[in-house]
Amino acid sequence: MNPLKGKVLVAQGGGPTPVINQSLVGVVLEARKFTQVTSIYGAVHGVRGIVKERFVDLTRETSHNLERVADTPSSALLSTRDKPDEDYCARMFKVMQAHDVRYFFYIGGNDSSDTVRIINEQAHAASYELRAIHIPKTIDNDLAENDHCPGFPSAARYVAQAFMGVNLDNRALGGVYIGVIMGRHAGFLTAASSLAHKHPDDGPHLIYMPERAFDTTRFLTDVERTVATRGLCTIAVSEGIADASGQAMITQLMQTSERDDHGNVQLSGTGALGDLLSDTLRRELKLKRVRADTFGYLQRCFIGCRSDRDAHEAREVGEKAVQFAMWDSVDGSVVIRRPVLDYCVDYALVPLEKVAGKTRHMPDNFINAAGNGVTAEFHSYCRPLLGSGVPESHRLRAPAVAKLLDV
């Protein structure tokens, strides 16, 4: 059978990551090896760019510059938060047909995988030969079927290193510190803060994730006990924490709430949750020194804080996507599998419906019994993902000098 001949179209969707361009460059450089590929187009602003025919010809980009782009965070093709429905995808498909696109690669998260699924079904219905493959990407680490997702390890490294610094700062002056971390439904990234632990008294001392219902009374008890025991308390909180009924805490603590284009409560881009939790501690526990930071966009594209393992795997999922499409002539979603925790990965292609629209959560064995921290099993899972050269802090070990005055 002759190989399917035509153009490659690649797009990036959703939030940027430190390594999403590795996947893009993996697609472009691997696709150049196949003679059935007539051109390689990149869609500017994701699916919106496809509908508006905003393409760049990546066939004409130099390999040298592609490699430099690969090492740069954020989405080189720019992105979008559009969530296509059947009609939107039909318009996309019409554009693909007009441009003789025969291979479609979409790098993104849950919504992106569902878009690929719809496009794939429309191509089948129209008897149009198209290979459509989803390439995983998300710092939330919440894609089904994957051991971990490209983008998460680098973001986790940033969070862990940030809390290493927080530990040093909070130990110097004491008080309560709250760090609010991305994660609407999955707490993997917040849990990564625990990798800041080196010394027995290091924080974060309390970690709250969306997988466990947040109870304000229990939160106050946890903080009060920690401050009484240690004289300080460092806390990591997922932006998506919710009560037992599933209502996001930010909507409980605020009178109004913004919503994004998908109808989701706006969790990022505001320091409201951290401020409201801080106010609660000051009011109920009479604590004076309480500070909160919202990590926000810093987690996604902080330059110079990248996991080398993440970069390598992000490149490989792009390459494998092309190989599955060209050699095996199949559709699906590329997934990362880890047969053993210490440490190797392999790549597989699974049906799109196994990933599309689904959310992976933290397993129960990664969360402690109290629901305010993580287990050693999570550390074993996450620590290798941070890659090589993770910095560590050090303390003075000089002996104390005996007092001469009774003061």
C-alpha cells in the first residue's frame, strides 16, 4: 500500500509549558524524514488559527532555529483557550481538506484530545484519509492513561525549588506562609512542593489538594497545631480546593466569582484564595505574621528551571506521534508509560476516547491519611521526574556557645 501523501498540520493548545516546543520541534524534524510529507504547516493560535487559516510554513524553518525554539518555554505557535464543538471542528476540517492536510498533530491537554477525537470522527464520516494524533501536554499531570505528562516535571521542579526558598525565608523570620499552586481538579503539582523537604523541620508542613475535601475548621486546627509545635507553618494549597459538596473554596470565600470561556470558575490570575485563607488565619487564630503568594503563570514558563528528563520526553512524544502516523497509519493519543518507578519510560498509542475529556487524579496511595500531606510513594514517583542538577539548601552546623549572662 502506498503511503498517504499530503501536508502535516501541527498546533498547540491550552496553557503553555516549559517544554511544549520540544514536542513541536519533534514533530517537525521527524516529519521531514518522510517523503510522503509535502509540507509542514503550523497553526498560529491553535484551533482558532486553523479556522482562520493562519498558518506558517515550518518546512522552511532552519533546523538550527528550531532547536533554539525547542529550548525556549511557552507555545512558539501561540495558543488558544477555544474549546471546539462539532460545528467548530467541521469548519476546521473543511480548512484541512482545502489545504490537503493528511496528518494532524495537536499538542495539548484534555480539551485538545477531545478536539482530535471529533476531527478524526468527521474525517471517517467523510471518507477523507486523515491521520489525527493527540500529543500530551499539561503541567497539571491530569491526562488519563499517562504515568506523567510532558510539562509537569518542569513545573514540579519549579514548585519544589520555590518551596526550598520559602523554607529558608520562613525559617529566618517565622510566621505562616501560604503558597497557592495551579491545579483545578488534580493535586500533583501542589504535591510536588513536598520535594522541598531536606531537613526534618522543612516545609511545607501542610499540603491541601483537590482530591480531598477542604474543611476550614480542620485547616485551622492543622495550622494551630503546627505553629504550636514548630513556631511557624508553611502551607501549599491547590487553587482548586473544594468543600465536601464540591464547591470551590474561592467561591465560598468570595461573594462573586469570574468564569473562563469554558464556564469554569476563574482560579488563576488572582491572589484572592491566598488572601482569604490568610485573613481567616489572622481572624480565627489571632496570628499576626501571615503571608500568601499565588504562583500563577510563573509555574508554566519560568525560564532556566527545566527538567532535562522532561525536555527529552517531550521531544520523544512528538517524534513518536509522527512515527505512529507515518509507519503504522493509525490515529490516537500518545501516552507515556513507566514500567518501573526507578526509572524508564516507553510510549504507546491509545484510542482517543480513552483520554479525551477525562481527568486523572492523585491516587489514594499518594495522599496521607489526614488529607493534608503526601506519602513516600508520591516522593518515589515524582522525584525522578525533576531531572538532574536539582539544587539543595544547607545549614550552619557550628556548635552553640555557652551563655555567660542570665538574659
